[in-house]
Amino acid sequence: MTLRQIGEEKLLAQILPTLGRDKRVIIPAGDDCATARFRAARELLVLKSDCVVEGVHFKPSASAVAVGWKAMMRALSDFAAISAVPEFALIALVISGRRKVGWVRDLYRGLARAAARFDVAIVGGETSDTPGNTALTVSVSGYVERDRCVARSGGKAGDDLFVTGTLGGSIRRRHLNFVPRIAEARWLTRHFPIHAMIDLSDGMGVDLPRLAKASKLAFTIEESALPLARGCTVEQAISDGEDYELLFAVPSRKRERLLKNWKKKFPKLPLTRVGKLIPHSGPSRTGTSHIPRFPSGYVHFKRRR
Amino acid sequence: MTLRQIGEEKLLAQILPTLGRDKRVIIPAGDDCATARFRAARELLVLKSDCVVEGVHFKPSASAVAVGWKAMMRALSDFAAISAVPEFALIALVISGRRKVGWVRDLYRGLARAAARFDVAIVGGETSDTPGNTALTVSVSGYVERDRCVARSGGKAGDDLFVTGTLGGSIRRRHLNFVPRIAEARWLTRHFPIHAMIDLSDGMGVDLPRLAKASKLAFTIEESALPLARGCTVEQAISDGEDYELLFAVPSRKRERLLKNWKKKFPKLPLTRVGKLIPHSGPSRTGTSHIPRFPSGYVHFKRRR
């Protein structure tokens, strides 16, 4: 059955019951807005929208379950990047009425599975017909304690730069089934003074300069130290996007204790010191200038994947 | 200059400064997530995503300013429908890299103008390339007091049904430049026990049965009482979508005081009693059964506009 045959109301009537009901939610999906009990006002509200587009972020032949998983996890990875806890998600799906209902059900299965992995409630959404390709926007809200909120801009000269996991080749391996580093980020900000953090969505070659620029600093990288994914070159580790690992800045005096405690807490996930933040040495030097061969990562509208 | 030539970062660098900075916002647009101070926990968090799609909700030739206005106001109209106050918006724009940068700037001008009209801060967003048509998702968060939150489901048998404004023909007149009834909804829930409310986005022929069904009731309508927009038939008043007026249920004992005080407060906007909620008279009667010629309004995937 196609979407046009079933219509939006019947489609939602099939999908909404499968999403479960969260006790924090007052008015559930299907009414005009979602409403939810909110936590104490001492915490910050955190908001993020992210979209995945057919022909850009996934192939028309991709598994709908995997596309749903990826769409949710991309937004959640941004929560990891500031050490926030996601709570509620809205889904906006733009899709041709000619598509099969089963595809949308599978998509929601992937979304719901990813949401459940981090105790996120899908509280509403919107579906629209389109004459074109499929586009899915996931909007997540949640919270972070004021003293654990990590922006990109807090890096200090001399901070060590660390990355979690391994870099490169995600597009061939796990860009559709990665798990955002929320648990790791929450552990980091609970135990260490993390000055700045970002998730590596566009590749370290793009995201590290972003962090440095936001912190008004330059950086150095030890290329030989980069934690390469199996079969990847240094070039790929720097340029490939969609690693969804964390890159963060922390005072160098914490280095030994961080590495020791990390290994106990996350024995299967590498943590690697890849370089440090340094002062700008002059007005002509930019954040990227210390790595002449730093290629650009994935930039929307400039390259497609 | 096209979007592909300018790239996402430069585009955002041009647009973000024009959105202004809101004092509630801690981490502004451009970081991984938006974060904002949240109000006291006694209020409910309210969340809504809504999308507009080129070729469905607007023509390729439509004014970008008007498209941005409409996209924001559609989501805000859902806030009006539950008497909520919108505070923060995220923008997710899916658009071809071949489109002109000026078009996107105009789009944001419309979004910002609509947001400013209701003191909403645009706190972040996401832009993605697409090989297809343009799609824009606006995700709004805000709050409502627990005792002023009006769902569709609270209607009682015997309640009067009122609509604001006039109905029909919006598609020819003002579907791109309407103003959501937030001020009116807030006034209503401050002064009257509103049992159930909905905004008329898909047409009364669809939205009234939705409200009745959610309240587990049937309804009667006095067709001769319908407030027709100039040049519209009863059929159009019932079937045309995108009126974005409020339809609400209130105890009939409040009728006189409501009409009198409304006229004082909103002298330019009609308020009309159009019918009432009644009990289901038997298992075979549905919410729509009392108006045999009630045609269906706009249903996504079934009809296009």
C-alpha cells in the first residue's frame, strides 16, 4: 500500500501506538503540540534539529531501519558534543505519497530503536507529501546542568586535545549504525574539567578548526598519533566525515588521570591524545595553518556524499 | 551566487548575525545544540515541528519572505491551539545547492519577521543539500501553564463550539501571511474554562471531527451560522484548509459573557458560535455523522494543494 492510498491519519494511527508512551509526556503525539513535564529550572534547555536527505545522506536503496537510526543518532551526537542529556524528539518526514507504507514503518522502527537506546521519548511530528526525494528532520530537546555544559568556545592555550574511538572510513563501515558518545561525554564532564568539545560529524579536518576558531586559538596535531580505523590512511582519518567521535580539550595536567580512569571505565573504546591547543602566533596564522596538508572535510553544498 | 558556491559555513555566517541574540540563550546558533534558560518547572515544555515543501505548500515562484513567514506561523498556530507561549525555534532547511543565496536570505527574513512578531528566538538549525525540491522544517519549543494547557480531548457534551475569524478561501487570500491566534488563545484560557481547542489548518470538515473524536463525542453544526469569508460558500468554509483560526469548546453557560467580553477585547475579529458537542447517540454514529454532506478537508497524501 502506498502512502497516498493510506493517508496521513491512518499512517499515524499505525505508527504512534508503536512508539510507546512516556510518563514525562502530558499531551502525546497526535495533538497540536507535544507537551512534557520539564525538569527543575536550574538546568538548561537544549535543542537540536538535524536532517537526513535521500541522495545526500543515504541511498534510495538504504535500509529504512538504518536511515531512521542514523537520523536520530546524528541529532543525539550533537547532544553528546555538549554533554547534554536528550529527552524528547519530534520527527518531520517529507516523503512522496507513492512510497510504500512499509518503508515508513521501518523508518520509525529505526527511529524508535535509536531513541530507546538513550531513553528518548518520540513525542510528535509531522508528515508531508513531496513531489521529490525523501527528507527527514529529527528535532531533539533535553537538558544539561549549567556547570556541565561544554561549548566549542571554551578551549584554553595549552589544553590537550583528545579523540575517542578511531577515525576514518566510517562511510564504508558504520555511518548508518553508529552510537553517539553520550555516556562518554557525561562521564567526562562529571569527572574532568572539559573546556571545549565537538562531535566529529564533518571530519577532523573541518571540526578541529571549528573548535579552535570558536576558542580563538590555533592547534597542533601529531599525525603519527592519530587513531586510524582499520585500513585507513592519515588522509582519510582527517578528511572522512561521519565518525561521530568526540574531540575535546582538557587541561594537560589531567592527562594521566584521564587516560587511566578512561581505560577502566571504557576498556573497549580507545582514547587518544592527538595534539594541543596553542595561542595564535600572529594575525596571519589561522586555526588550520599548522597543518598545511589539512584537507577540508565534508562541507554541505560543496561536496556531496 | 549559488548555495554550492558559498558553502554552508559562509551562508550561516551571513544569516546568523541577522537573527539577533536573545538573552535567554546560553549557547547561540552555530554550536552543536542550542541551549537556553528554562522557566520554572511548574510549567510544561511544549514542542512542535512543522514543515513546508516546495510544490506542496508553496509554488517555486512564491516569495521567499512569505514562505519563511508561513513556515514559522504554521508551527506557532499549533501553539495557539493549546494556548501555549512559543519561545525558541530551530530551522532545518533542505535545499538544492543550485539555489540562489539571496533566496535563502529572504527566507530567513520572513522567518525572523514572524518569530519577532511573537518574541520567539531562532536559536539554531541545520542546512542540507538536496538533489530535489526545497523543504523547510521549523521546530518550536515553549511553555504552557499546567492549568491553561488545552488539548483536543477535553470537550464535554453540551459545550458550545466557537470559531474565531472567518472561514474559507484562505488559499486565495492569506495562507502565506496569516497571524496565528496566540494572543486570542492566551486571553481565552486566562478568562474562560476552555475545554478543548484546535487550530483550523486542514479545514473545519477535518479538524472539527478530530476535536470531537478526541473528546469521544459527536457534534452538530448550524451551517447558516458559519462565518463565511467574503465570496465563499458554506462548502468552501467547511472544506478549505489553512484558515488557521481557532475552534474551541466552552460550557454554554459562558456564552453571553464570552461574546460580550470578546467584542471588547478583539473588536475587529469575529467570534461565532457554530454548533455544539453532543453525546454519541449509538455505536453506529461517528463524529461526522450528523453532517451528511461534510466533505473531507485537506488530508496529506490524499490531496495536494
